[in-house]
Amino acid sequence: MLPQFQSADRAGSTLTIVEGMIGRKLGFDFYFDQLLPSHTPPRAGGEPTGYLVNQPNHAPGDTQVTLDTGTGEIVVGDLFTVAGTTQQFVVTAVNGSTIDYAPKAPDAFADNATVTFVGDHAVNLAFHRDAIGLAVRSLQQNELELELGGRSMVMVDPVSQIPLRLEVTREYKRVRWAVDCLWGVGAVRPDCMARVIG
């Protein structure tokens, strides 16, 4: 219901009103993914609640804090805020009553400050195109394949431009067609990604 999205005079387009599509707004291309995961991990004792900071020497720039008094299991990926700060943090590791988090704390957490965890949520993402890297390598035929009667060729998918290997082999009185790909993906610049609650 933001006017920058629904009002044609502010959005500069009638696309949202007429077609129900958001398109490109405020510097972001909006996409819908029906397979979007949810952060709903199995927990012992329910969702975390009632936790307090138990560290009088916490300092700006820290990425670790000790907690106490709370109930419910804290797991990697949980989001939380600390009273007295506006930054939201994500749990990166849990070791007993001590948790590691990111990003670095901009301010010191006060001892006994209330720690509020965000409940289970859909993991919407906003990210720069350089935040995630994809590496793909062509798979070539080797001499052993030829000796065993296999034949393969590299073809490029016309939509994604990803190279695929097509392998044709004769086995058990039938012809087997197999397509495979060698690839990997990683968060190259995690500081250029943000999880959007919703």
C-alpha cells in the first residue's frame, strides 16, 4: 500500500495498478518465488524468549555476546535486536549461553538489556547482483569414455547460457541419454544482502 508502488503519479507507471506487477521500484527488481524458504527450524523448548545480555564488558565492534535467563532454543539464522540499539542481528553460531552474530555491534550492549528474537518468518532477500557468485565449468570427454564406447558433447542452454554436457551410452540393450553440469554458488559479498521480513 506504499504510494510509491500503488500511485501512478509517484511510481511513474501504471504497471502495478493495471497488471498487479511491481517490476522495478526504488532501485530494486522485484521477483516472486513460490519456493521461498521459511525460517522455521525445529527447536527444543519453543521459540527463544526472556533472554538478557549477561556481559558488562560488551563493546562496540563485538560479534559475540553472552546471554542468560531465557527459555527456548536459539539456533543459527535467528534474528534479534537488543534494547538500546536499532540494529538487527543474525545468529551465526551458538556455544552454550554465548552466541556469535553479524554484523558487528555499532554500540555496546548494556548489561541486562532485553534481547528480542524475531519469530519464524519467510526469508525474503534483497541483494545486489554482485552479492552472490555462480561458477560454471564445461565437462569435457576423456579418453577412458571413448574406450568404453561413450560419446559426449557440450551444449549451451540458450536461456541461461550455462554449458551442459550430453552423454550418450549404450547399456542393457537401450540407449541412455544423460545431461550433467559442474557448478558452484556462494555468497561472495554477504554485506550486499539483506533479509526482508514478510
